[in-house]
Amino acid sequence: MVSNKMNVKAVLRDYSKEFRTRDLPQERTIKTCFEKWRRTGSVADDRESRKTATKSIDNEETRALVDEFFTAEPNASVRVAAQRLNISKTSLFRIMKELELSAYKIQYLQDFNPDHEERRFEFAQSMIEKLHQKEINPHKIWFSDESWFTLEGGLNKQNYRFCGKVKPDGFLTRNLHPKKILVWCAFSAEKIKKNHCN
């Protein structure tokens, strides 16, 4: 290929003269073999070079590269990290385990005042007493909940991971007045009611 100035047809002509045959390999085969020779220095099967690469991928330099990547981009997924670092996902998982990097979920906590726990306990005790004294009909108790869905696309905690050696204490910000819709649902022992509004 080099002597024929990358001309595949010229290579096929030389091949036909050298081996005195008309049973010629396909042009694609010639190009593939040449690319493999240029990449590895051999036209032998690539499996051996892949084995060598897999064995040598887990070294100090690669570990430092992975550590540096997740320090700069802690919320990047393993798939994205593997693509950018040009490392297989299996090798990356192994290196992350050695570096003690874990994927943490962002957690939301309700802001309680110091007296909330005591007030909840008092409410629960009074409800139990009223149920025992039959002051309340359990079939008329309704449980309800509501959820706002923002149109700007809120954070899905199940899909968001934060890779690091220590659990993060960070916060996420959002718009003050995002466009959203409220979905409300209530149920009792007898029926379910639901509604939504803007």
C-alpha cells in the first residue's frame, strides 16, 4: 500500500502478478489489513493486542486519570466516563472500586422544626384514643397527597448519581417560579379521588 501510494487496485495487480492468481482478496480486506498493520505493526489477529491492552490498562497513570476525571465531573455516568477516557466499562468499574469511588444519590429531606416530632407524637396519640372510643369512623378517614411536576424538567433522583470517595453535602438550585402542574390524589377505605390543576 505504501509503495503503491495507497492505491488498492495497484496492490491487487501486484498481488495477482506475485502469486499468479485471479482469485484476489476484496478491496475492503486489503484496507482492513493495512489499517491493522499501521495500528499494531502486524496483520496478526487483534485478540492478542486486546489482551495486552486489558492487562496494562489498570496502572497508576490510568487510576490517576480516572480520579482526576471524577473530581472534575462527579455527576458523569460510568458510560460517559468510559467513552471519554477510552476505557472499557468493566475496567472502569474495577478502577473505581480500587479508588473507593461510589455512586451516591441526591437526597431530599423535609425541614423539621425542633417541636415537630413532639407534635406528631401528640397527634398520633389523640387519634388512637378517638379510634378506641369510636369518636372517629375509620371508613371516613381520607389520606391525600399532591405533587408538582415542573415543565422545565426537574431532577430525577433515581437517574442522578454523584461519584466520589465521600458522600456529598451539596445542594441543587432551581428557578424561583417555574411553570408547573399540580396533581392531587386522595383515598379512603371506600374510594379514590384525583384531580390536577395549573
